[in-house]
Amino acid sequence: MKLFKFLFFALLPALVAAARPVHGRPGETGSVLADSLAFPGEVYVLTSDQLAGRVINTVEDILDLLPGVTYWRRGPSGSPLGLSVDGRNWKGVTLLVNGHPFTDPWGGLPLARFAPLSRLKQVEVVYSGSFALAPHGSPGCVVNLVMEEGGREGPMAEADFSNSRGQNRRSRRIWFSTPRSYADLSFAYDEYLQDASVSALCGGSCLTGQYDSRSLTAELRFTPDSQGELLVRMQRFEDTFRGSVNSPRVPNLGIPGEGIRYGGFDSRLRYRRAGPGGGELSVSAGQRMVEMKRDSISTSGLVLDGGVRWEFEAAGVKAVSFADARRSLFENRISGEYFDPCIDEARGGIAAAWGKAGGLRWRCGALAGIHSEAGSWAGGEAGLCRGREDGFHQRVMLARRLRTPSAEELTQPDLSILADGEYLRSAGNGSLEPELSDEVSLGAGFAGSVSIDLFARRETRMIVLRGASPAVWTGDGEDEVLGARIAAAQRRAILGIDCGYSFSAEYNGSRGDYAAGIPEYRLSGGVDFKRSSFKNTETATLGICGVHAGESRWGDASLEGYSVLNASLAVTVMSAVVHLEWRNILDERYETFPGYLMDRRHVRFGFIWKLFD
């Protein structure tokens, strides 16, 4: 910490003094919407301004507001989670930060609890994106967290603190950036603390999940001219956790519960500049190192990756070509057995679109790759979209999407693992092939107001755990999935009050046998009322939102549906925001993962303060 303070105060005066505005810098990065290959209705966007009136402690507070997105969580808010878009398998890369995977390299779960939400700019849900928008290991349907990069016109700092009653949770977020210049520097600190919650498996007598998650992010961006940009980004993250289903806390008996520690270091170097063909050339390299330690298990992984991306336009055709490679190395100890697998992957492809934005547009793409364990693979897509000047659009998309097996599914040796009080044997399978999903989707709607989507998928070679002593990962699962999604939103002024509503409904008529944690249906929506005064420097916003979900399955276990209702109030005065939120007003007791009860009724309160704004 002393070194951090020294570097911060040593570099700050020099960077502020040397700050000179740069005009014509490259466009915004991290957003898939910046890519003109995306069809209307393929990407849903939720901005930080829309979230300003809510108490956002963790990523799942945002996931509740996204149409077509469901998630499960093993423990209280801030615990490890898995998420799904349009009822797809939750395995594989499903969470991105600025377009790059943000997942655990061993099992593939999202590292959502370490996302630097202090600099969140917007959230994007990609429902059927081009292969050019999807990173390594992703089926192309993801949640992308777009973080602000670099400085603004002047120096900027923002602090966000929140607390709660009824569920002892606290969040602390603060960030600072120097003025936008030829060299600008940014720091962000995010921390979230959560008390343990009651476990459903213990009849209310034991506790699981006492968390303290922390993340420190630093960025240095150089812009030597209007044609090029170099970004260096580093993030250190860790959390401590006490109490699991295998070994919970039992305060009455003095049992402390299982202690778990997870931490890592992430870094990325990216250079981009104007390329041939009037487009942009981007080269990036990165590494992620993670380590997890618990009573009987320790895993550590190092991922090295690099890639190149070239966007260009010729004869009215916008094209994106890309290639990247990745090496993953592990040193693991599970139940006393040590093993150190190494996995190499490479992929490349091209996607192209042509036509008028307000008329007929085509898109096609091809993707191929090779995996040191799963072999070679290939996929492709073709789509057609027709739009009108009034914003109405229709689209159809055909695609073959893939998910490569995780390191755990491929290389875990025959081990005995404690699960729910019993020792089970499970083993990886080095002969697994990538999962396949042949998809067709139809969509129509008006931009920014209403959309209707129908989708059907045939999923083959799905990787499932079969048998016992040992249970082995096999690739013989097959599913046929049918579903629909409807979303609507609108804003208008009534008697001087800015009123808005949003609504979404998802129905998974056929979820298949392997759609763990996917509810049969899900309804979500809300209304908000915003009143401004004193030249919009002071505002008051009142909001009500809710989620109703149907039954979900985890193997032979069925989880009942649930209804959650929340209310919020936010008051803005100049550069400060004070907010209050009443969560789970109905005090619903429900589970999204067997054995872990979700949060009960509680009140959150906090404030946001922008300095130098």
C-alpha cells in the first residue's frame, strides 16, 4: 500500500502538468456496438446513467435487469455464480470485460465478483453476435461489461459507498483519472463485504458464505498521435470466504467453517491504430494468473494470450478478420493428488456485412480453430436483416456455434471429492470434442422500444457428468431447445415528470435435459419517475422493479419459482447522489442453486460523490 501511495502521488503532478487535449483519438473500445456488423436487436444496452438511481453492490444486481439473462449463485450476494443468455448452457465464456473473457481458467466460471464496477460505462447483452464479437472460448452469446478507459477532459474522481440493514453488506468503490492527454493515468479500487447467510441444507442451523472481495485496477494510456493508442492495464484481485456447503459455520458449536481464498493478477497490453483499407488494426497480449486454496483443494493457473484484429471496408463491404492464440498452464492439488496439465489453443476467422443500415443487410462469417486436447473445429453463420427508416426491423440468423471443453472437463484425474457430505469420484476425459449448437433465430421490432425474438437450437456433443465411481465427463448429451423473448421499453414526459417503463418476458418451452438452473419462464420489469429542478442540477428518482421466475431443475432436483420486488429512491444534488433501496420487499425465500438461500428482505443505502466534475 505504501508503494501504491508513493507512485500515485509521484506520478499525479507530472501527468496533470503535462496534460494536453488530444483531438481525433481512436474511437471507443470495449463495446461491441462500435462494430457495425451487429444487426438491430442483437445487442441490449443498459447504461450507467440508467443504473445511477440504484444501489449496485455486485454484478448480479445488474443481471436482474437484463432481458434474457438468468443466473445462479452458490451463496449470498458476491458468491461464485454462473449465467446464461437465452437459456444456453452456462459453461464456457459468458462474461466479458471490455470484450475480453473474464473467467476462471480451470472451470470456466465468470469472475463476476472482481469486475471493477467503479468505472462501469454500460452493460451489453449479445444474443446472437457475430463471431468477430465473441472472444476465445465463447459461443457468441455473452454479457459484456464496458468499463471506461483513460481520462476525461479534466481530472476526475468518484467515490461510491453503500451499506445495508438486515443483510450486513458493504461496498466501497473509488476511482481517479488524470486529464485526457498524450499520457493519462487511472486508478480504481472496488471492495465488497458480505456476511454469511443461512444454508438450506442445515435447516437454518448453519451459515455459509462470509465474503470480502477486493480489486485494484490501474491503467496507463498513451496517445502519441491521432492515429494510434497504447493501453496498459493491470488488475489485482482477491477474496476470502468462510463457510461452504461441505464445511459450513456452526456458531452454536464453535465450528468456524471451511476457509477459502481466491486471488489473481490480470494484465493486458493493447495497441491500435488506423490500418489499411480505411479501418483499424489492433494487436493485444495479456496474461491472467489465479490461485485458489481451500481445505482439500488448491488450484493455480496461468493463461497467456495474444491476438490481432483488422477491421476494413472495401466496395461497400465491412469486414473483420481476427486471429488469436492462448496457452493455459496449471498446478493443482485435489484430494492429495498433484497434476499440472497444459492446454494450447488457436483460432481465426473472418466476418463480413454489407447493405444499407435502413434497408437490406447481409452478414456471414466463418471460424476455425485447433485445440491441443479437443482437436480441430469449425463453425459459421449467415444472417439477413431488413430495416425501415421508422426503426422497424426484421432479421433471421442461422449459425453453428461451439464451446471448447474446459480444463477441468478434460484433465481432472480420477479423484474423490467431498460433495454435500459424501465422497464422490469424478474424472476428466481427454477425448472430449467441442460442444455444437446449430441455431436459428427470428426477430422483429422497433429500435429502442419493442422487440420479439424466437429461437430454436439443436445442441449435440454436450459435455455431461455420467456414471459413478468414477463419474466421467462424456460428450454424448443432446438437446433440442425452443424459446421466445419479448422486451419493451419507453419514456415520456407527463406533467413535467420524466416517466419510463421496461418489461421483458422469456419462455423456454423446451429446456432440454441439461439446462441446469434455467427457469421455465421469467418475467421482469419496472417503472421509474424522475423529477428535475434548478436547471437539472437536482433530481429525484423513484423506481419499482421486480422479477418472477418459474421452476428450474438441477438434475433430479427441482427448485420452485419465486417472485422478488424491489423499490428505490435516489436524490441528486449537484455532483452528489444519495440513494435508498428496499430489496426483496416480499421477503421471498428461494434458491437458484440447491442448498443456497438467496437474500431476504433488507434495506440498502449509500451515496455517490463526483469530485472535480
